[in-house]
Amino acid sequence: MDITYRFEKPANFPEPTYTFENNPVTPEGFRLGRRLFFDPLLSRDGSVSCSNCHQQGLAFADGPQHPFSVGVDNQLGIRNAPPLANLAFKREFFWDGGVTHLDFVPTNAIENELEMDESLANVVDKLNQHPEYPALFKQAFGVDTITSPYMLHAFSQFMVMMISANSKYDKYVRNEGETLTDEELKGMRLFEEKCGACHSGELFSDFSFRNNGISTTFSDEGRARITEHPSDIGKFRVPSLRNIARTAPYMHNARLKTLEEVLAHYASGVQESSTLDPLLNDGAQLGILMTDEEQAQIITFLETLTDYEFIADERFQNTQ
Amino acid sequence: MKRYSYFIISLLVIILFSACEEDEGGTAPTVSGALSIEFDNYVGTQPMQLDPEGSTDYRYTTGAGQEFNLSTFRYYISNIKLEGPDGASFEDEMNASANADEVQGYYLVQEGDPDSYFIDLDEVPVGQYNKMTFTLGIAEEGVQEGAAGGILDPAEGAWFWTWNSGYISLGMEGTAADSPQERVERDGLVTEANTFQLHVGGWKELEGNDNMVNNIRTITLDFGDVVTVGQDVKPKVHLVFDMLKILDGAAIDFSQTFQVHAPRAAVPMADEIPGAFTVDHVHQ
């Protein structure tokens, strides 16, 4: 049996959240999702595909030259495109967590005026009129006419397989013969102590929404855009740190260019506002107490989270 | 009349009990019938009628004296349950499937499409019913199954918020003399002057998210009478939904409230939904 396209939970991962019972992964569905991922047909003028802002070599994040996503007509988006990995394990998506199921994620990018600026109905029409897609949907789902839920299911089959669990760190914690250097181990202990309250668990996030002091004012209100509650202004999702060394720039507004800047921010750059996370304000001092050496050691550990097998995995490459 | 009903009920009870005795030891197959629900939309005392978008022919007036008309009026109904005085009960089967033909238990009532006013429930166990419960909107279990087809497919007319994923429970659009909306044209899409778009949505009540707004409402209605579902008798429940109760109950002033596209501003309208439904009558 071909297990190339079988979803398997890594031993050190939590249970997935995706509804596999409604949409089991098949080779045909996965390949169809991959083709859609690379197809600019999704955008209004045929100029933007998902892969424009989600590049495999960068752990499916956008390039440093694009701190904000570039959509149709070269319009700039409002946030830094997040990396894509381990999506089958997440409860909420995007920096503000407004989308609660992986199936609905592509719709957001397709219909956003600054991204693909196309209607879901038009995409479905284009697919139905395409010389090849109808046959591919027939193979994957047994349908004669393409409808949006099947398109979204194909996307999800591709995305749930984007599992990044083979970093040096993973092979170390799973006792697969990998060892961490003394510096990396020191960094890991410091990371757990200084960063682990929010970046917890094997996905290195508690998936909560927090204001990390990146700014004092928030034209992009973040989580409050979804909850419409003033206590959520300036809060953004705590991101997973897997492949973090590949996904610069950092934060929703791409303000920090390097990991050194990120650590320096937490050590001495945290800015106060009414919704600042309590963990970054103990009443006496803002931020997290860390020496320069400790910051460097934490970065050394974070580099062990890069999964080189994931960013080179041929299954995720455009093979048309 | 009452005494007559009592006699019938007693007779039925005797028949039901006798039937049970005969079936002892085996699993009795449930005998099913059908029941139909009609959703009849009103604006105050006037049966609802739609006008073309942007029309300034105002048929209706709010309690506060503001003139308006409607160009679109639509809502989702789901999770229908029936109950009877003697313990009979029915729960509509729910399935938010990608396959449009397999979508079950979710209904879109859309003014102007008379077929959508009637929900036919098959497979209702034979018995007596005097109460129904249903949900207005698509609650968590419908959204969290993922992408679904048919009336839940945004490419085929479902109203879905992409950035705050979820279905719009209730959509009310039209023109109001007091709405300050200006005419807007973008890529051929026109929003006419003085129009209003009031969208009630928001279903989230997730753990650790106390600030979320959940505008899903459950409506419980007494029939005021008892109807009998039999193998050959299909009763009809005629509901009236008075949208004016939503506007007046929420004190909607079109000069202030003419665009609602997020959950929090819609809470006052959502709160009026349960009181806007009444059972007009039942047909046996």
C-alpha cells in the first residue's frame, strides 16, 4: 500500500483537530490540492497563486523582500504572511484567529481584495470550464460538477500533509540518534524558562492571543477585529516557532528583521499599552530578563527547529 | 371539544400500550409519518413583499415612524425538534456534507422563493406533538464540520463571512428614507443610495474566548394545540415571523444603523429573534 500520501501523526505531536472523517486524504485529492496551490487561476487576473506568498524553501512563509503580502495589481496586504506547517493540529487560523476550520482558510485569501480579489463562485466557474480540472475532481471525489466544498477539501488534503516534525530537535526528543550540542541544550533550557509559558508544547505555541508589546498603538487591532472587544486590541496569535529561522521577518507587522531583533525586543524593547500581556510586565520591569549571551543561546536552540526534510520534500513541489 | 380530545387521547394511549405489549421481546420498528412547517414572513401586519434594490417605494414604517422597504430577507433554520405531551419526540437529522445531496437538517428560508417557505419533515414518529424547537442560524456543529455544499456553499448563494468564518444567520436588506448610505460603485458592483444591509451572524462560543459574540438563537414554540402525525395524516404548522419586531425591539434607527456586518452590533437584533416567531395556526 502506498503510504506516500497517508496522514500520520508524529509521535511527539498532539492529536490533530482536522475533520478527517469528512475528508480523508487520498493521493488524487492531495495532488489536486497541490495543483490548486500553485495555480494563479484562483486570483481575479490570473496573477497570484497561494505559492506567491507561501514558498516551500521558506517553510511556506513569504520572502523577506515581502514583509506584507503582495496581491493582485501589486497591492500590499496588511500583515506578514504566516508560514504553513502542521495545520492539521491548529484550532484557529490567521494572525487574528478569525477562521476556525482549515477548509475555510483558502476562501479568505481568494476573496480578500488585497490578495486574490476573486469570488469563490468565479473560481468554481473557471475550474468547471478548465480543460483538465473537471477530470481531476472526478478522480479525486467522484463528482461530475466542481463545487466549492470539494475544491476546499482538495486544498485541505494538501495542507494537512504539510507536517513539519523532522527537525534536529524532533529527532533528539524522539531518541532517533540525534544529539543537541551543549550550547543548543543550554538554549533549550533557557527557552523553556523564558519563552515556554506562551510557546509551549511540541508545536511551540499555546495558540492564545496576546499583545507582545510590539507597539503602543494598533491600527491593525488584531484579535479585536474578530471579538470586537477592546481588551483584545493589539493581541495576535502566538505563532508556532517551527522553522522560525527560515521565516523572517517577524511579527504580524513584520517589524523585526532577524531573530536577534526578536530576542532583543523581548529583552529590552517591549512597549507598554493597556492590553500588554501580563507575562511581559511584572510591575517592576517590562519584557523578559535575558543577557545577550542567553539571547544568543536561545537562538542557537531555535535553529534546531528548522526541518530541512520538510522544506525539501518533493511531495510539496509543483511537478506539473 | 376538550372532552372529545380527551376521549381520543385515551383511545390512542390504549392502542399504543396494546401495541407495545404485542411487540414485547422484539424491537418495535418505529412507524413514521410527516409534518410540514410553513415560514410566513410579515412586516407588522403586512405580508412581506420585496422591492427591487434601491427602490424608494416604501411599503413599511417602523414603530418610530421611519419608512423602508425590503429587497432581500433570508435566514437559516436548523436543529428542528418536535415534542409531544405524551413523550413523543423527533430530532431532525443533521449533516453538513460537501455533497449537496447529502446536506440534511439545514434550511434556507429566502423571501421571494416560495419553495423555501416550507420545510417537510419526513420520518417523524407517529404520535402527538404540541411543541417545537429550532435554531436560527448555523451553530458550531454546522461550521466546524468544514466546507459544505448546497445551501451551505458560499459559491452557490450561502452568505458566509470569510474573515470571521461563519454563516450569516439572518440577512435583511432594503432601502430606508433615513439611511445616509451613499451610492457606491466598485468593479461594476453597485450599492444604491439610502440602502441598508443588516446582517446578523456570529456563532462562536469557544473555550478561552470569553469575548466572542454568539448570535445563534434557539426558538421554542408551543402549538397551542395538539397535532397528530399519522401514517396517512400530515399536519402543517404555520409560523409567522414578524421582522418588524426585530427592528422595533432593537430600536433600529436607520439614520444610525444601516450597515451591520459583524457580530457585536447585531446582538440587539439577535435578541429579538425568538420573540418575532409565533405559531399562527396548525392544520391537522
